[in-house]
Amino acid sequence: MDKLDPSDPRAPYVQVAERLRGQLREEAYRVGDKLPPHQAIADEFGVSVGTVKRAYGLLQEEALIVTRQGQGTFVRATGADVPADAPAPPDALTRQLADVQRRLEALERHVGLRPHG
């Protein structure tokens, strides 16, 4: 079993995604191979199925894997096509705050509290 490092400050799903990314880079899987189901990965790393779903989602955003409803999750990239480092995930809170700010500014313009611009 390949448990995660409890002293690693990163979220467990990020750690699982990194480990899976490493397996893809090392070609433990080939393009088109079906990845193990969520429960098998959860058991392997000692995490919840939800954590694995988030890790798979991260890898899917990076176009390394693809999930087909009712069929499973498949490898899209291996070897040199897999980056050594993951792209920094967008900060969800920062995105949400920027969206709230845009909406507030639009509302203020709409009711005339703020000049257009």
C-alpha cells in the first residue's frame, strides 16, 4: 500500500494526483488503458473515494485522463507528454471573489452609484 505522507501540507487529492501523474509519466499505464476504479485507488492510498474523484478531476483538467460515463477512466497521455510538475490549480476562492467584485461593480453601475469605466 502506498499511503500518503501525513506531513505533506498539500491536500490529499493533490498528493494522489501527483502520484498518479508520476505513474503516467513512468508509463505504468499506456494511452487508452483503463485506470483502476475509484475504490481501488482509495484503498491503495488510504483515502476516501471522494479524494480520488477530486484527484481524477484534476488529472482530467490537465487532459491526462478522460472519464466516460458508465465505462471508466482512461489514459490520454503518458511518458514525456506528462508534465513533471502539475500546473498550479486555480485558487477557487480568488476566482469567486473576483466574480463577486465584477457583479458588485455591475450592480453599482446599474443603480448609478459608480461611474461607468
